[in-house]
Amino acid sequence: MSTLADRIEIGNPTQPHCATLLLLDTSGSMSVEGKITALNEGLRTFKEEITNDDLASKRVDLAVITFGTEVSVVHEFSTIEDFDPPTLQADGSTPMGQAIMLAADLVEKRKQQYKARGIDYYRPWIFMITDGEPTDMQPGDARWTEVRQLVHEGESNKKFMFFAVAVGTANTELLSQIAPPNRGAVRLKGTKFKEMFQWLSKSQAKVSASKVGEQVTLETPMASGWGQLSV
């Protein structure tokens, strides 16, 4: 009897794949100062940049989860070609804990789909962008402990790489407690979403041009001009 993983169609199956999950805050505060508009433009930039790289366009798979009024899988994993950048709306609170757990689960299921089809893969990326603090957990409670452990163990066991980007007045100290110890939260300079997504696409292109399992040195967010150290 075939499983769901067996029935999932995966584009370019002869290529190794890099699963990239964008975990995007769409809470009400993202509507302030043009943040949600800049985020939407950034998504379109990311699609264009990856599409223009012949190798990366075959190897990068993308999924999008948003968290605001609810946690939603806006786009299931697919090739960049099949990704139609959505126009996100900002509303609601910041259920970050639930969103991170769903992201980790979606990434794990994608890896199982690769394995079921005999497709080699790079370590997946979970790239979280938020301008706030979680409203569904707080330091020390059960969900906080579970989510923090999930991220830290996922990173240390090389299940995925987790990135946290703080927008506006987001609490980088708090986000850095969730993020892996070796990769604290980075603060976005202003609304440089386009520059951030250009960096992300270049990083994905560099990863996808490497051998699976090879250590890749990436340009830092600070060097590329869109990020700054927590202040």
C-alpha cells in the first residue's frame, strides 16, 4: 500500500533538493510602516532571483507558513517554478510557538518524501521573520520549553538550519533564546526586505551549487548590508 509520501510528485527528482521554509509573521503590527508591503515585494524578489539561477531553480524547494490571525500553510513545498508569491495581509496576534512546531513538522515530512523517492537533499532551512514576541508562549512555560528544545536539537542534530530575523522593535534577546545558540537573531535594517531576500537567494544558490553535506561559508547578513547585530 502506497503512502502519501510515495504519491507526492517532486519536481526535478534527479537533482538533490534544498527545502527552504519561510516562516512569516503576518500579525497586525506588520501593517505598520509598510512592513507587510515590503515583505510581499521581498517574496517576489526571492522568486525572481532563484528562477534566474539555473541550478538553484532545479534544486530549491519552497514552502511558506504564516502566523497572525491563525497559523497557515500558505504554500506547500514545491519547486520555485510552481511558487506563486502570495499577497499577504497583516492581522491578528503572534502565535509563533505553534508556527515553529508546524514548520519543523512540515520540513520533516518533506525529508521523508525525499527519502521515499530516493532523492538526495541538503539540510533544510527554516527562515523566520517577525516583528514581535510570541503570544502563545512565554519564557519558562511548557510550550516555550518544547519549542526552544525543538529548535536547538533540530539544529544540533542537523535536521534543519534555523534563522530568526527581527523586524522593527522585535525583541532580539528573546528571539535569540529561541534561535540556535550558534546563530542568534539578526535585526533587519529598516525595511530592507528586498536586500534580505536577495541575500537568501544567493545563499540558497551557493548551497545548491555545493555537494550534499559539504560545509558552505555564507556571507553574513551584516556584510551584505541588510542585517545588524542586536542592539
